[in-house]
Amino acid sequence: MQTQYRYKFAALFSAAALVVFSLAVLRPRVQAAPPSGGGISGTIKLDGTPPHQKPIDMSKEPSCAAEHKDKPITTEGVVVGASGGLANVVLYISQGLNGSETATVPPEVASITQKGCQYLPHVVVLDAGQHMKVVNSDQTSHNIHPQPTKNPEWNKSQPQGAPAFDVTWANEEVAVPVKCNIHPWMHGYVAVVKGPYAISDDTGSYSLNVPPGAYTITAWQETYGSQTQNVTVSAGKPATANFTFKAK
């Protein structure tokens, strides 16, 4: 009897081992995603003396004026860093995409915050269809009013303490001017692109993550308009595209 049990146990053990082995062999092997293999980077410069950015008078909104009493703010049409780098320049691929590059765009929600009666950041760039959150962090009401030409126009009131609202932009448009109907000095831009994008920092630097290929890259600045360059990205060899805007 014990011998019979031993045979049955051995048979069951062998069958179980066979199942485990089969699963291990037949299970798909997970492979790491391939490296991007390239990219585009560069610097945006301003050639010449930057225009004077006028101080903003916020005396008609005391809560915002008080927030800037130690450091009055100015207009932000041209923001130049200490080294001559031009900030708030939108960089995007205007030709050469095959459609798969959109997946490289960060999936997080973009945001624009009304703080101190300013739009922060001054220029928002996002992918078509990507969500954008609008926040009011001020002690006053705002009325955010984008003025697109390729997307539906809207105008929403957002009182103090109101929850953030969420919007999307279906169509590419560089760039949509945004204003506040309550505070006329508030201006900003929303750039809607398709595929990888970047915005230059206060040193004028940027980088775009794109696979190898031939591209046309466009640089847009709210005062100076757009420039383009053709670049070729090779596997393992990033490309460089520098832009210089002439001061007016």
C-alpha cells in the first residue's frame, strides 16, 4: 500500500514539475525598451539689446500688489538670462514625425496657475489632446480667456477658492494667447503641438527626445515669431540646433 502511494505521489510530482517547466518555457520574455538613440538639443540666443520690459501696475488689485511689493514684476514678452539666453521659446517638430513619437510626451497633466495676478508659467506647451489644469491660487477672482483660432474659444470665471478646472486642446496651434478679462495686464500663451516638445529655460537651453531621423524643428517666440532648421538625428549621435533671434 505504501509503495502504491509512493508511485502516485511521484506521478503527481512529475506532472506538476512538467506544468511549471512548460509555463517557464512558454511564458513571453519581457524585454527592456530600446534606448532612444538620439535627440536634439541647443541654445536660443538674442542678438542685440533686449527691449525694456515695463513694470506692471497692480494697484487696482491690492491683494496682488501686496504680493509683489518687495519685487515689482514686469511684462514677460522677452525674457533674457544673464548669458543672453532667451527663455520661454517653444521648440517642436514641425516635419518628420511618423506618429509614434507622441508616446514620448509626458502623460502628466500640464498646468497654468494664476498667482499674484500672473500666469505661471507665462508660456505653457503641451501635446494635442493632453489635459491642462487651470488653478487659481489668488485671493481674488479671475476670468481666464484663451483666444484660439484653430480650437474652440472659451471664457471661464474662477473665483477665489474654486476648484481647478480641466481642459484639453484638440488641434495643434502655436500659440494661443490667453488673457484675464478682470485684470488686463495678465497675458500668457498656450502652445499646442503634436509630438515631442520643449521650452527653453533662462539660459536659453533646451533638449528634445526624438528617435533617429530627419526633422524640421521650429522655434517660436511670442515677440519674434518662428524660425526653422532641418536636422538629422543619427543612432547614438544627438543633433544640435541653435537659434538666434534678432532684437527689434
